[in-house]
Amino acid sequence: DTAGIPTECASPVLKGRIPTENAHVVDQLLNAGAISLGKLNMHEFASGGTSINHYTGSPRNPWAPDHIAGGSSGGSSTAVVAGIAYATLGTDAAGSVRIPASICGHVGLKQTHGLVSNRGSVFNTWSGDHVGPHTKTVADAELMLSIMAVHDPRDSTSVDHPLGPMRVRQDLAGIRVGIPENYFFEDVDAEVEAATRETVARMAAAGATLVPFSLKHVDLMLASRMLTASDAFVYHAKLLEERGDQYADQ
């Protein structure tokens, strides 16, 4: 939410919605000296991984304009990679920051739930949403997070846990990195797997101790999507009843 500026979630369902106050993270960034350049395009209601949008138009991949930018915060990724903005925001429950960051090639952070206040973000799920930064570098993400991660007594999900300094490491000596051997590598493009394996090898070369493991209870992990869908229905139920025909088919 941005006070006095439309926050419509790229949907005709919320056309003309103008918040009266900023989201907590917006206030934190503005108070720290950030300059807001405007709002960015996205997948309707942050509910998809492509950012293809027939209402607002679709953000283009900055490296290949005929490709998708990923979603749901595709416009946020495009703006960072194209050099339009130093950093941008997105919300991530099931990948909406990480997916476009992966596709466009920059840093997208989903931090621990509760570290950053969700107050003032139009949510998909209060049990899973994270407001996270899109940046070009890890250092920029650290700066953004240090400003955003402030306890918000008006948000019941916000934890009072000061972030503290994040030490810069020269290598990964003493760091254990868990490598899941199932699920993620069971249905993956060969090129993506090769790039992932190369990154894992680089971590080992930098001194990390690799710990292979098997993800248990994947079925329960996937069932958690029912929780996020239930949360979303609570928000959308009245809108669906009143303006259901204005939602895109997806």
C-alpha cells in the first residue's frame, strides 16, 4: 500500500483502490531516505508465476523481451535488472519474489516469516506471505532487509527480534549446506539442474560442508497449499461474489 497512490494488484477488481496509509515496509524505506519512483506491474493478485496480465499488459524479460519475466512480481525484477530502480519490493508465499529473480538473474530474498511486517500488503496468505526485496547484489539485499526488518506492534505476525549485524564472510568454511536429493531434482530441466549442481560445487570449493538429505513428508508440504488457498479465499470471498466476472480466468 502507498498512501494516496493506487494499489490495485494489477487487477480490474481493485480498480480505483487508493490506500490512506503506507504499508509498514514502505514507511521504513521512506524514513531511511529512499525515493519512491512508482508502482510496478505484476501477475494479477500475485497469483501466478509468469506475470502475464491481460489487464495491465505484461512485463518483459529484460534479457529477452519475447520471454516472460516470471512472477508474480515480474515488474519488480525487470526494473532492477534494467537499471530503472536500485531495489524493488515483492511479496512471496510460493515463489513470487524468487521465481522472477531466478528467471531474470538477480537477487530475490524470502526471509524468515515475521522478520518483516506484512501490514499494508494485500495478502494471498497471512500464514505464508513475505515482503522481500529485489536487488542486483547480496549486499544490496542486506541493506534493504536491515531497513525493512523492524518490529511492527500493529502486525500480529511480526516478531520482535532485532536483526543485528550480518558478518561479511570471505569463504564458507564451517558452514553446512543441506542438499535435498529428492523432489527438486525429480522433475527438472537438465540445464537448470546442471547450473544448480555447478553452484553447489562452487560452495564446496569455497569451504562449505555439503550434507545430502532426503526431504520427508513431501506430501504434507504440498498439502500446505490448501492452507494458502484457504487464506486467499477469506480475502477474496466477498470480491468474488460482487465482481467475480472481472477476474482473469487464471
